[in-house]
Amino acid sequence: EQDVQLGKESAAEVEKQMQIVKNSQIASFIDGIGRKLAAAPEAEAQTYAYSFKVVNEKSINAFALPGGPTFTHTGLIAAADNEGQIAGVLAHEISHVVLRHGTSNVSKANLLQIPAMLGGALGGGGMLGQLAQLGVGLGANSLMMRFSRGAETDADLLGTRILHRVGYNPIEMARFFEKLEAESGKQGKLSEFFASHPNPGNRVKKVQTEILLLPKRSGAYDADSGRIAQVKQA
Ligand code: ZN
């Protein structure tokens, strides 16, 4: 419940600072992918309050706040080769929410203060305001959105299970991350995504191994809406 509350407050702040894309073609495309993924039992949608919005930012990134609000940069949509790659990033972000990586980081860094804070009556400014007093804020370097390599692998593996469940090929998630990594190398500049999601290495291989452990699907991966070309144009 506290994750969800913190996420709501943080999302309101993000929406003040970033431009939310209202174009219905783009917004409904991302929301549609997100909802499909959130319907997987692994996403625990009865516990978390998912939302899937698009922000007008050219950099290649996406991020989830604790409790479920998720934001996709337009630059990420432009960089993806197919819908499965975008679904892959969203499944990875959903996994950070379910595994509570962001709040776990914040709790570890503030072991003494946070239980006292949460135990007391919430003062003015809500949870986000109280966390700000501990030096925990939003933004690229926020503890809430910066993960370890171990957390990255965990998010890839849970993401794999979610994608497989709803009918997106999980390999596209790993391929996209490897493609971004390769392009970052060429440009000598790491994509913004890796600043908060450090590459744990061997992603395609780990995803392939995980797929072998999952129940076989009765049909092909068929969740693709077929809308990506139009959405990219928009
Ligand atoms: Zn990650």
C-alpha cells in the first residue's frame, strides 16, 4: 500500500515535470501493451496500481515508479524494431514494480529513518515529501529507480515469464537491450536506460534458458497488435 501511495505521489510530480503525450494513437498503443502485460498473474495487478503513459522525450528510456506508474519515452518507441521490444521493456519495468526493487533500495539506504517515518502519522507533503527530507528524490539518480545488476537479471527473468504468458516473444526484450548496448558503444555514450538499469550481461542466453523452464505455449507468440508502423509515424 505504501508503494502504491508513494508511486501516486511521485507520478503526480513526474507529470508536472515532463510532457505527457496525449496523441491517442500513441497513448493507446502503449497503454494497450501495458494492460496486456499487467493481466498476467505474475504482475499482481490486484496489488499494484499500474498505469502506462508516454512522455515526450527523445532519449531512449522508460521507467516505473514504485507501485506501478510507468512512463515510456517517445525516443524508446522510435528506437524499437518491433512491438515485442517495447513490450519487453514494459515487462521488465513491471517486474521492478512487483519485485519492489525501488523501495527496497530506499529502505536499505535509510534503515533507521524510514520505519520511524512510516510508523508516525504522515505529516504534510505526503510520503514523497518525507522521503525528500531524507534526501530521496525523483530523477535519473533516484534510489527509487536505480538498480543493481542482480536486480536487472531478476527483472529480465520475471519479465520473460510475463511476456511468455501473454504472448510476446521474450527474446525481443533481451535483443533490444543488447541492441541498445551495442549502439551505445558505437556512439561512445551510454543510453540513458543503462544509467539506472546496468547491463547484467548474457541477457539473450539467460532469457533463452528461462523460456525452456516455462510451460510450452500452445500456439505462437501472437500478442502483437500490428500497429507499430502507424505509431512510429505519429
Ligand atoms: Zn531494470
